[in-house]
Amino acid sequence: MRIFICLFLFIVPAVISLGQSRGSIPEELLRPARGEAPRYPVDIVIGTLGRGSASNAAYTYANSFAARLLSGSVDIPAVSEISVIQPLSYRIGGGRTEADGAVSFLVRFIGRNQAITGELYIRLFQGSWVFDEIILEAPKSREAEASEAVHRYDFYPYERFF
């Protein structure tokens, strides 16, 4: 009898919640329509996350390289700059092909109290993607980033480096 009561207490609420709608949010906003591009989350500093107009292969390499930067397993000077904020995670998005053939991605390394934003450049070399360059801003407090985002009037995300 106890098992029946326990099952009843867990199963009934789950079944009821399946039939509920999302209130005033239309289904079209929750899920992309057939043939429509997927919607990616937006970072308050670097904008839309995801691969942007870059290829899947370029995005996959940039994402894995950013993960290696986060872990400190890459031997480049940017690792020491990033390690200052003691990063816990990163976000990558806004991929685009530059005039010289490189592909750039906006990247943000997020620590507990500070974050560093920059632009990661990769290049296709002899059939495989390789790291080209990374340009980083100075670390900012998370509060300063949020304040700047709230007070931005143009509503455009992070402006790219040149």
C-alpha cells in the first residue's frame, strides 16, 4: 500500500504537468518551426551564442579551443591573462568569416567575480583548423558588465575588436 501511495504522489503531478500549457507563451516561441534556424541563448555582453555564420567545423574547433584555454592546457600568453579571474566557465558565439579568411568568435570567460571578453581567431590551414590569435579586454567585474549592459541604449551586443 505504501508503494502505491508513493507512486501516486509522484506520477499524478507529473502527468498533470504534461497537459499544462505555458500560459501566454505561444508554442512558436518555444520551438523553432520546420525549416527555421534554431534559436540560441543570448549573453548580455557578447550577444547571441552559437556558431553564427561560421561553419560547424570552425565552431567545433573554436569551442574545443576555448575549453582548453579555460583548463589552462594551452601554452600561450592568453592563458595567464585568463587565469587571473579564475574562470569557471566560458561562452562562445558570434562566429563570422573575416576578410583575410580567418574565422572569429566572440568569447567570454566567466569567473566568480570577474569576466574577460575577447575575440578568438582561427584559420583553416592544410585542411584543419588552427589557432591564429586571441584578443582580450582587461578583466571586468560581473557587476560592471551587468551595469553596462543595462545602460546600453543601442541594444547591440558587444562590438567586435578591430
